[in-house]
Amino acid sequence: MTYQRDFASKPPVLIWGKTELSHHVAVEIGRHLPVIWAFPGKLVGQPEGITVLADSRLVKVTGSCGDFTVQMETGGRLTSQVVGAMVVFPEPASDLASRVRSAGKAEKPLTMVLALKKVRPGDFRENVHQALALNSQGHQIYLVVDEVQVSFPGGEELCQEARQAGVIFLKDTVLSLVDNESGSEPGQCTAWNVIADAGCREWLNQTVYLDNSSLDRTNPLVIEADRVWCYNGAQAGSDYQETLKLLGAETDRQEYYPFRTRRKGILLVDPGWGEPFSEEETIACLKVLLDSIMDGDRLPCNYEIQPDLCALCLTCYRTCPHQAVRLGQKANNLYGQAMLIDQGACFSCGRCYAECPAEAISMVLPQDKTPTMVLACENSGGPLLKEAGITGKLFPCAGSIGVTDILKAWQPGVDRLVILTCRDGKCQHGSGGKRLSSRVMRLNRLFRSLTRPVHIEVIQVSAQDRADDVWRRVMTHDSGGA
Amino acid sequence: MIVGELKALSDIKSMIKGCRKVLVVGCGGCVTVCQSGGLQEAETLARLLALDSPDMTVESLAVPRQCEWEFLEQVCPVIGGYEIVVSTACGIGVQAMNEYFRDFQTVPALNTRFLGMPVRHGLFEERCQACGDCMLHLTGGICPVARCSKNLMNGPCGGSQNGKCEISREIDCAWQLIYDRLKELNQLERLLVLQPPKDWSQSRDGGLRRMAREDVMLDDRE
């Protein structure tokens, strides 16, 4: 292994978490890299070869990948650690599913309302499973959700099955509870308010008023419920959201890519996303990711701001999905200063390059001059184009395909250009496909005024698609409903 | 900043009808920031026009500010080869180009809309009408000239409903905003002071406006 040779020169990895898994990961990673394992709470047994900071609290994280400065309060004393990367284990979520399961053992059929707010796909999946199981035992289940999440493997099929079996999904719903025994007024006890300070709460024998705008009802739906559970994912695991916020890694979107956050160098081991990994898989995956971060052969930043051309319009600063752009370099432009891409934090997605209205961001990439009518995101479209034998111009993300790139690719006599992007919600840079689609929509609108109208077609693909199917969609006018 | 918006492509095409060599000149100032007329938009427009008429030569460039003679000098070396110039600057840039390059016609590619700011990325809103007699200190920093549909100076009209203006549910009533802001500042008593008629001679009604800083002006010998 290359990293063993210069072990001493590597900045350490901070492992943050008090679970058993975090302990095992710290020990395993510690065999190859210097590790600091920190957590709130007491130390039980000293693992060999790693630095342990028990009774710690994260205070502040500054810097970027390879050179983070982490301020911590350890045993009431402020300390500062310089680390190369961080692996964070959030507190485990409250175990709602097992509480629900025990209620299902009742002898008579019950009416149950299970309200899930801001839950991660792992919790969502588990609770839909539970609802389905209870339903098959003869109980009537109402699942009140803020969104029907299907983006985990098998999610679509699971929700479909639950619906067909009779589990009722309710979206955009406000719950009010009235205790059947004390008979309080509806509206005085809104379930979401009650759980504002707690992750999970259970009620017995309630009348539930469901004000559901998506059902287009003027009056609330009233349910006599034997059991009501409200579960707020944002509160589950008391320090989860706070820790993410402190790390600058908080996100509303669903991270499809395991362990990565939008702040480079900070990895989050969160079994809530996608299919859970086994301990071996988790450790193996973390090793690979840490290797790529710590091994020093980072990709050079492919995008650079030319300070003299920067108009300080803040477009790059506002649109960067990884918060990698900041104000900070001197320039010979009108303002004497320009924006700067923090190379340690840049994922080279090229969003800034595509959106810069002053064309002040250059792409340091070998330019392929081969004429083509297909442009593609290299993550989703790249492998498929190769397999299908189609020449296309590849970009690091669909979000990096700018309006002028699209127009430059145009060949005389061609009336159709195809761009391959990831499917919605699958972009590893947040919403590259969505950004591209808005650009294409505007261009297509402008194209309608041309004497000989031309058209750009966006085709959503994923690496699992069949190459011959993609070939057909690219080469013919059948976009497959995308 | 000055906020502009690209004209319909068909309008721009009709302005340059019959010309074979077209230069699109962008501006690095306000219209770059409002995403309508910087180098990227100038290049986009040039490529669209070229795509429309393959026999037409269309090139693009941008200057730091189209409203300054010194920056227009940068266009001198290239303009000779073209028949017409399309400017993606605001109306000031278009006029500066026409005044500076007397032998060429410069036509506007943008409609100059207003003086405003991005309230969020991509959404611009008017904030100032350049009335020449600022009264923001009296109204909690919210301009009744730019933001009240009727330019009222002494409180709202009867069309203020639930904080919105009667002309659209999308538009906040400026006087509701002023009331809320003055309340925040603990200055509600300001609303009891009657505002006399405003000095509109400083606004557009007094003819072409000029502002002179004699202390910084250079005379012809300098």
C-alpha cells in the first residue's frame, strides 16, 4: 500500500462517533492511517494504536479537504486538531419500527396512524415494511408522510405493494389530535408541534383530524385511531442535524452516493440512505474513499477563475453545490478582487463554468475537437456511449454543459442535438441535470424563432440502462418518455 | 444595478435584416451581473444568429463597461469589418456606441427594464426610479416611488388588501411594507407627518438630467 510508506507524513483522519461501528472503523482505518477517534461520552477500553478523545464535543470545523482544523471541547478544555479527512457517525435513530411492531400483537384489528416527517430512506423503508406487515395482520394503517420516498433500491415496488395491500399514504397533511378521554379541542394539540422537541411520540385512543389538501377536501378527514405515532427524523438522534450543520455538510436532498457529503473530505456513515451496508462493506468503502482523498493524487482542479475577467456577479458562489467558491483573490479587474475556487473543496463538477455570465471560468481539460451531435455527463452517459459505440463529448456533470458549449457543438445541417444526463435525483453534484434542463428549455424556446427550427433533446439515462436501448433513443427521435 | 432582458429573437433579426456581417458587443457591467448581456450572452446571441443564417458572419466580444469612451476604444480595431453592431448592453451602452462609432449603427438586443437587485439568484426586482429626491430616511428604507404602484407619498390607497397591492397578488403593498418596517424601527410616528408634494423637477419631468462634479472635471487644456 502506498500510504504505509509515508505514514508519518499523513494528516490524521478524525473518526467522530460513539457507536460500536465507529469503534471498529477507527481500529481498522488506524491500521493504515493515523486516526483520532473522538466522541461524547466515556471511554471503555483503550484501542491500540489510535488516539482517543473521549468526552468531546465538536465546536467548529474550518479549512478544506486535506487540511481541516477541528476545534473540539475535550473534557471541558478547548483543543484544536488538524486533520485531513473526517468520518462522522450520527447517533442511531430512535427505533420506531419495533415499537410499532409490538402494537401489532393486539388481538383485535386496530386503526393506526403512523406519521413520518423528514425521515431518511432507511427509516422510511423500514416503516413501510412495518405498515405492510401490520396491514396483513388485519390492522388498518394510515401513513402520513411529507414525501413518498422511492429512491432507494426496491423503493418503487415496496410502496406500490403497500398501496395495493391497503396501506393508505397521505401527503401534505396537517394532523390535529384530540384525546378521546380528556376531549381537548381539535387544533389545540397538533402532532407536529408536540414532537417539536422529541424525535418520536406515541398516543393511545385518539381522534385524528387530517387536513389534507392533496385530497381536495374542504373538511378534514377524521379518524378514530387506536394508536398514533409521530416520528420526526429531523429530531431523531439529538445531535444529527446540528452536527451536519456544524460540519457544513447539511443537505435537504437525498444523498444517493454512500458516505459522501457535499463538503469534500467529510464522510458520513449513515445507514439511512440506500440499502444498508454490512460492517465489512462499510470499512472497505471508507478505505477506498479515504485513499482517494489522502493519497495525494487528487484530480487537479479542472476549473479556474481568471481573476481579471471576474465580474463579481456571485453566480458561481451562489450556484456551487459544494460551497467551494469564495471571495478572495486580488485581481486587475474593476473591483480589485475576484472570486476564488477552493481547490480542496472543489469536486470539479463545472457548474460555475457553465453558469458564469462573464465567461471568466476556464476549463482546464483537454478539448476534444471531434465533431459530435451527442453531449453527455460522463458519470451516466459516458459508459453507455462507449458501449453503444457512439462518439460523444463528455463533461464532468450535465450541469457543466453551458449554453455556449451546446451552441459550439452544433454542426451545420444538423437539426437535433442530444444531451445525456443522469436521472432526476441521481446527480452526484445535486441537480446538474435540472440546471441543464432549464438551459435547454430556454434555448429551445429561442430556437423556435429561427428560420429553420432546430431542437435539443435531453435524455435521462443511468449506468444500468442497456446500451442498445440508449443507442436507439439517441439515434432516433424516441426519447423514451424522458 | 441596471436590469435588462433579451428582446425576442425575431425582433433582433428584423433589426439586422439584410446585413451579412454582424458584431455582437456585450458589456461587463450590470447586464453581466443580471445575466442578460455579458460575454456569455453576447456569444450565445451571436451563435444563435449564425445558426439562423449560415451565410451571415457573426462575432462577439465584450467590453468592461459599454458606457465609457475609454472602454469603447477596445472595439475600434475590430469594428471596421462589420456592417452593423448589436449591443447587449443597457440603453446607455447602445447610445454610447452610437455616439462613439458614428459610421456604424448599433441596435439594442435588450430591453432595459429597471434599476433593481436580485432578490434571489435569477429573480430581479425594481428598487429605485432615480427620482432625484431620495426620501428613504422617512419611509424605513422602502421606496414608495419605486414600489407603490401609484407612487403615493402619504400612506396606502384603498387597494391595499392583506399586504398585497390591488394590481396583483404577486406585488406587496409598499405602504404595508413601510408600516411594518417603521414598526420594527419603532418610528411609527413618522406616518403622522404629512409629506408635502414631492419635488418632481429633479425627476424625469425636468428634461435631460445632468450631474456635475466641478471639482473633478478637467478643462480642455488638461
